[in-house]
Amino acid sequence: MSAAASGSAARSAAPVPRSLLDDSRQITRAIELIKLGARLQMLQAETALPYERLLRLYKEVAGRSPSKGQLPFSTDWFLSWQPNIHASLFMNIYGYLLKTSPLDDVDAIAKAWQLYAAEVGTQDVEPLLSITRAWRLVRFIDAGMLAMTRCTRCGGHFVNNANEIEHSFVCGLCQPPARAGKGRRAGTIH
Ligand SMILES: [Zn+2]
């Protein structure tokens, strides 16, 4: 009896879910993101579920504890050669989905990431961009820290510094770094 009483006291301190249906949507979204390999920080930012609940859910779905520590990602990662090609491919798919489907932002990120992973898979390339990095990328662009720039040679749109000068930009596919020419390494996109 006293255990039940303290249980309800603890519950009243937690945020109240808006509705049962909303609660179940949040859980479904969290499970999907965990299956795609999302870090706990992404789940915390993109669902309204309490931390303890996310932690339990993560352990149950992933079968292990989430990795600890801060997200190490800075904008620099997205600008190096191969990561930039992967990030740009993802952003193009994501932008297309946002324009053509009624998906929520997070669901569009998840769907775009799955399509991106499938696309590089057809070229026998591992997805360099994790779902958490993809999410960070979208937020960096939302915040104006990164932008999409059109390549003056191929016309494709690539992730870039927000202040990159558009009329002289050439992408990493049209102009790979010198080291890239020395033998085609497996697992790179050309
Ligand atoms: Zn190009």
C-alpha cells in the first residue's frame, strides 16, 4: 500500500503525457530511432519521454546500455572529403522528402537516413554518416552553422560552410583531393 502511494507520488513529479495516443507515438518513434542506432541524446531531444524511460527502452531495444559522454561532433567532420559526400547525399534525400511528403521533421530524418543507407549499400559502401550525425547535420543547418552550396561544375548541392562563396565552389566529386587519386580505395564514393 505504501509502495503504491510512493509510486504515484513519483509519477506525479514526471511530465504528464499529453494523451495515451501521443505517448504511444513517442514510444514508437523512440524504438524506431534506437533500431537505427540513434544515441540517447537524440532521443532526449526528439521525444518528450522522460530520461529514465528512454534509458529503459534503449536497454530493452538495443540490448545494451547507451554509450556515455557528450556528442563529439563538430561541423568540421561534415566538411572533410568522404563524410561531405555522404552528408550531402543524405541532405538531398532529406530535402526531397520534406518537400514531397507530410512527414514530421524527425520522421523525415529517420526515413531519409534509411534511404541514404540503402543507396550507399547498393555501391557496397558502409554508411559513414550515422543517424545521430545526420540529425546533428540537420540541426547545424537549421542553426545557420552549415549550408547547402551548389557545385559550379556538376550543379549538385553539397554541405558547406555557411559563408562559402557560391560562385567558385567545386565539390569533392568533381575535384577529389590529390590523395584520392592514388588507387581507388574500397568503400569510397566517387
Ligand atoms: Zn560537383
